[in-house]
Amino acid sequence: MWTINDFPAYGMLSGWMTAGKLACPYCMEDTKSFTVKHGRKNSWFDCHRRFLPPDHEFRRKKYAFKKNKTERDGPPPMLTGDDIWERVQNFPKVTEEPLYKFDGYGVAHNWTKQSIFWELPYWKDNLLRHNLDVMHIEKNYFDNLFNTVMDVTGKTKDNVKARLDLPEHCRRPELHLQESANNKLLKPKASYSFTMEQKRKICEWVESLKIPDGYASNLGKRVDIEHGILHGMKSHDCHVFMEQLLPIAFCGLPENIWKPMAEISLFFKDLCSSTLRVENLVRMAKNIVVISNKLEKILPPGFFDVMEHLPIHLVHEALLGGPVQYRWMYPFEQSIGKSKRGIKNKQRVEGCMAQVYLAKERSHFCSYYFDDYVSCLRNRPNRHDVTGNDPAVQSLSIFNQPGKGSKKRTLHKLTEKEKKSAELHVLLNCPEVQPFLE
């Protein structure tokens, strides 16, 4: 039906290499990305005005984006399956030849082979063949944005090389490097970054957060107040922070900077909703283009790599494939992680993973023949269930709910009013009481 994988694997399966200036599998060779001189990386800065309506005011601005440049081009054409098949049908399915052997590689195209999936007779008729992974795109986008605003040394996209490239492409003299008395280059503080005092306040706020059990990991363990950074953020931590906490954490920024960053947070939140409506997706497709252009007016060209460009195409895939919960990497990463933790022989990784999988399948199948009192995966109690499988311990189902008290909790004696309120809540919400109510 389609493939679900991260962006490097996208290139391996589709045959279109996801590296270089032609990394985007939608824009392909019709892209306006370029290589910055000092950063020596590909930038998608000012590549999004072409997606705006023809009469949008951003298209006419000469100095807000690339200096002395307006935009008249439209978006790149959307190729059909037949169009792509005409391009790849003459490439070999598997090749060990160096990439430069294919004429025009890296300039006119990024094809490295013909994907084996083209052997499927319906493959060219699929509207969506390879999914862009929202999980990794969201994580990389958050990492780049958060580390730049927090000015994390070694991870910020607003480094010295980015400032050196800035005068060549933009007219933002307040961000240019300044030469000190001892001939050293000083990087002026940008309006979109925090001071050390502000960063420490954000870290203290994150450390004091109380998040519902099972909603996210303990973000307080990721905090380094002394240096004003968050470290060791996993993909789901970035997912929660990006969609829920980022607008609150960045509220100390100037309003013209905070608003686009809050809007990109809201975009990912809407995109990851369990229910998507077509009219909302049409609106989101227009909004993400404007949001990307607003961020281009603020952040330097070195910030915009391919991960900041791909959200432009995520709404199109959502219109074709539906909610992203069925098309991202979270369940597969979890399954692969469980298999990796069962590996004993590091020299035979694939064999160990297969044996672990088969052992789980066999044990789960056999557990259906066990008596009910035998503890197994099939009848494993909730991790918050204090009764376990002991039939002698009676507990109402209402108390077997996810929830965990703080280690710093103190004993509190209920007042008569609180006790009656708790009893009424149990009586109205417990299935065991329903027969008596009826």
C-alpha cells in the first residue's frame, strides 16, 4: 500500500536520494535550494514564497527575504505515477555503480536506482507511495527551533558560520558579526534568542511541571539549570513539548517572533489530531506556507534545512492518506526497540530478533491454555492495580485506573463533605453499582 520509514530510508526505498540540494522528493529538480558558503550546507531559505497566492504581499518584498529579490514563480508541478515511471523505467533496480555514473545526478535528478516496488502492477496508480515520517520531521524541527532560540552551544543553527553567510543573502545589519578591539568576531544577541537568565527560568519552569502519568516522560530529568538547556529529549518528549509547551515556554519573546513559533506549534498539533477534516486541511495547507515565510523573515538562512521545508508537503499527504497516527514511526520504533532489548548474541542480531519474536508468539499462544489464576501476559494486571490477580483481594474497577501519586505526597484526612463527594463519585461511576441503580 505504501512505505513508512524515516527520511534516509525513504531514499533507499524510493530510489530518490534524500540528500543534497535535490533532497525534497516532491519538488525534485524544480527546487530553489542552495548551498551556503561558510556553513557548507544546503539551505531551503526563501524557497516557500513560490507556494503563496500570486497576489500575496510577501512576493513583492525585496528586503524581508533574499535581498533585492521578488518572487513570481509558482509552486513546482505535482508529478503523477506515470510521470515518475517514465523517469525511472530505464534505471537498474539494484546498482553498485558510483552515483556519478548516472548522467545528471545531483543536478538534473537524484535517482540512484529503480525501486523494486515498481514491479507491483498498481504501484504507479498509487496516489501516495512513500510516507514522509511526521515523527522525525517534528522532532528535527523542534530540535532546530528550540536549540536556536535557547542558543545551545554546538546545536544552535544561529552560529558564527550562519552569521557569516547572512550578509550575502539578507539585509539584516543588526545580526552581522562585529569585530572587537582584539580582532575577534563577536556575535550580537539576536531578538529571537533568550538570555541566560531567561533560559534558566524556562528550565526551572520545566522542572516544576506536573504532567499526567503516561502522557510523557519526566521532563524534569532533562533539565540542566546551570547551563540553561534541556538534554536527552526523546522523540515523544519533543512531540509533547512542540505541541503543548512551546508557546508557553517562548512567551517571553517579542510578539512578532513569538506568534509564528506558536503558529508552527499549533500546525503540528492540528496535523497530529486523531480526526482530520478536509476543510481544516485545506486551511492548514494555506497556513503552513505563510508560517514558513514568517519564520524566514526572522531566522537566518542556515536554519532552514530540508526538515524545515518538508512540512509544506505534509498536509497533501494527510489529504491522501488520512491521520498521521497510522503513517508515522512511533509503533514501529516501539516494536523494534522491544526486539533490540531481547538481543543476547551481538554477532547474530537479525537471528536473535527473529527468535525473540517467535518466542513471544509461542508463549502468548500457549497462555490461552493456562488457568485464569496463572499470571501471564494475557491477564497481566494494570501497573497501578494493587490487587494483582489475587481473588481474595476485592477492589472496585474504578480504583484500577492509570494514576500515580507523588513521592512527596502527605497524609490528608477527608472532611465530611469531601468524603460524601468521593462516595457519590464512586456510586455514579462504578460499573459494579449499576445493577443496584437499575
